[in-house]
Amino acid sequence: MSGLPRRKGVSRVTEKEVKIMLDMAAFISYSILSDQPFTWALLQLSHDCNGLLYSEPCFLPRTTDYLEKLAAFLPKKDGD
């Protein structure tokens, strides 16, 4: 995404941050496909965002590994 402007002093996204964002995106998709309540999904994301922003020492994200969970949830293609 080098074509997008960057604010001065803002660092690039790390590999760890990319994994976190992909897990959050997959969590949203998984929540929609598995018909989870909207407020429940927002509470999980809010918990994770707050923990990440404030870097709490004992923080554990609730949306971890949803990229893998979503892949397992989706129907397999023929031949896979």
C-alpha cells in the first residue's frame, strides 16, 4: 500500500499487528456467518482494542486465531 499517504512520524504496521488485524477481520466474518449477536461481537472487539491500545501486561485478545477458525468454518472446495 505504498501509494497511500503516511503521516509523518507514524511507523509501518508490524508483522504481529498484521496478524492481529487479520484475526479481527476474520472474527467479524466468522461472527456474521455463525449468526452471533452484534453486541457480543462488538464487546469482543472492544476488549481487544482497549487491551492493545493500553498495552496491559496480562492482556489476552479474544479474537486470536479466528483466521484459522474462519477457514475451518467455510465450506471446502471440491478437490481440497
